[in-house]
Amino acid sequence: MEPLAFLPGDSSSEANGISGDGLVAVGRSNTLPNGATACYWGTDGVPHGIGYLPGGGRSVANGANADGTVIVGYSYYAGGTHDHAFRWTAAGMDDLGALAGDPDSYANSVSDDGTVIVGGSSPSSRAVRWVTGSGPLNLGTLPGAISSDANAVSPDGSTVVGFCAFPANGTHAFRWTQALGMMDLGTLGCGTSSGATGVSSGGVAIVGSDTLSPGVTRAWLWTTSLGMVDLQTYLPTLGVDLTGWELRRPSGISSDGQTIVGGGKLNGVSRGWIVTGLPIPQTQCYANCDGSAVSPVLTANDFQCFLNLFASGDPRANCDGSAACPTLTGNDFQCFLNKYAAGCN
């Protein structure tokens, strides 16, 4: 661990993101009481301020693309106290604007090629996606939700993840694609609130956290074959020793989905953690429940496998992707039959 210095005259620094190649960190250099300048740091840890939008006097960087040449975040603009999302390159800082009628916006994440950016717009409180050459796109909300926020975009730019808030029952994590729109990922074990914080390339694997009960937060992993699983109970099935650990909040996942980082507690003391070598298939066939690689891959064993998952309440049996509690119903049996009949082609 090496320190990232702050700009001359400032009092502290904060890193919020890192480039895909790991060579450029981005964040802010702070001036008391409320000042900040968006910065990037190379491997030497020296801060480079990237300035502000025209008329602004505060900025924060949240994310960078694959090689660190594109940085995104938010900045004051036009001499006021409102922020707009920005996209920065060596050529300068571009104002990404906000949804119609909103004075504020912010950018949280950017695709590897720097062309797709996600974040939010307020006070409408809507998740937003920007594509180079286009204005902000309102991603909307899940049915019944009152707001949404986009936390991350996949490295290939195809998938957006975040959360939606409901008026009476917390938040639900979502997965958005241009083809399918916004999908409700539900909550972990019918928990009270969930939110997605990271997504692998192609949206194959997603990580986030869920509030199971007041004061109890758990990190989760979602894939199309696993559904949403508690990392605290799933990792030991892969041989990971979690003695003394509480895995609370994952903050990111690698492009291939095999590495997750986050925060939690080890023997009651706050610690960061990293999990590597996760078996995340890049192509998946739900009906091949037992994971057989021997032809034919679909056999009667897959029916027994699904029955066992359903009987044990395993979230992988949530074939229809229902987010309503109870998540496992008779509809999942019909869903499995349909997928089995369709085969794995």
C-alpha cells in the first residue's frame, strides 16, 4: 500500500476509482472546509489536478477507462453551487449535462473504451447513461419505484447496474441492458434492501450488498446460473476459509468476473478483502443444473439437481428471476421445464 499525495496547499486526498490496467487512480484532493479538485495519480503517486467545468470551483473524479485516458465525475459549473457530470481527456473537460429540468448530475463509472458513462440526475433522481455524441438517457425505474441510481457500467459498456428505491420497502438492485431494459435482481433471502456496485464484461456477473436486517449487511454475487447468492455462505462451498470474516460490501468486480474486492470485518476489525479465482462461466446453460460436460449434457440428473436446489431454498432455483417474496414458487418448475425443452444450443 502506497500513499497518494494531495495537491500543494490541500489537506487530504481520496481515491474513488482505478483504470482497467491498474496504473491510474482517480479521486480528489481536498481543501478545508469544502473545496476539492478532481485528480489522477500515476504509479509514482504524484497528484495531477484536472480542473473544473467552466465557472466551477470544485470537482471530484469517480472513475476511469481501461488505460486512464478518460476520467469521469462531477464538477460545479457556471459559478453556481450545482454539479454537472463531466468527461475528461487530455483535450479538456466536457460537460455531460443533466436530464431536462434537473440542475444537477454526476458520473460514477465509464466503459473501457471511454464512450459509455453512467451516473444519475437530480432532483428527478433517475439513473442516467451517456454515450459519446448523445445527450443523457433516462434509464427510468423498476415498476413501483420512486427513484434510481446507476453505480457501474460493464467494461464493454453493455450493462448498467445500480439500485431503485421504493416508497415503503427499501431498495432493489437492478441490471439494465439496451435490449431488455431494467431487470429487478431482488434482494438476498428476502432482505430489506439491495444495491449493485460492480459488473463484469457482458453483465455475466454482478456484485452488491443487501441489508438482511437492521445492522446486518452481506455481500452477494449474482449470475444468470447462480441467481443472487450470499458470498458468506457461497464461498465456503468453493473451499474458501472465512473463519472470522464478515463480508459486507463489495466495491468492484474484474472484467472476467473472477475477482471481487470489498470491505468487511475480520474478527470484528474493519478490513478490505479480495477474492480471486471465482469459477464464473462466460457462457451458461441454466438447464444444465448439474454442470455436466459429458454429452448429452441434459439428463434426468438435471431434474434431480433442480429439485434439490428448490427443496433447500437455494436462490439458484429461482428460474423465473422473480424478485417478489417468496422467490421460489411453482412458476420456477415450469420455467425449468421450458429451459430444459429448449436445450443448451
